[in-house]
Amino acid sequence: MINYTCIVQEGVVPDDLRAKLAANIRRISASVLDIDAGSIPLEYNEIRNGFGFRGGEVSTTSMIRGQLTEPIDQETREDFMKQLLDMWRAETGCSVDELIVSVRDPQ
């Protein structure tokens, strides 16, 4: 199992695209982790415009934060994160520097 929090800047990822991104995150996760996509919790947190900065400018960076309940090997993790990155970039048009992806093992 994996739980997700996606952090987005206000106005950067439109509301109508968030459901599609969530579905794709769940699809990729289900494939990699061999779990049911419908059982994967995912929530969005939005940072209000002007409350997030990068390099002295208002931030356009988003984050996909995944927390695993079972550990995975590093090779699988790297491939998993790359799939998430590639999907998000294809759907949003963001640059490689505008997305942070983390998939953490259980604490």
C-alpha cells in the first residue's frame, strides 16, 4: 500500500486536471506495487499564490509525496519515481525542475 499527498501551487495545476493526475498516479502505483488502484489514498494540498517561493520568485513547483507501508528495492523505486515524473510532465507540461517526487519507505 502507498499513501499520497500532492502539493500544488494555486493556479499551477487546474482543478479539472487533478482527477486525471490522481487516476494516473494510482494506475502507475498499482502496476508497480501490484495492488488495487482503488485502494490508494491520495489528497491534494494547495499552497496559496504568494505563499511559496523558489529562487526569489513565486513557485510553480509541485510535489508528489508517497509513503509506502512496505519497503521496495532502490531499482524499483527509481523506475517508479521516473514513471510518475514522466506522466506528470506529459499531463501538465511542467519542466523537470517544477516537480519533486518522493516515494519513502515505512517509518
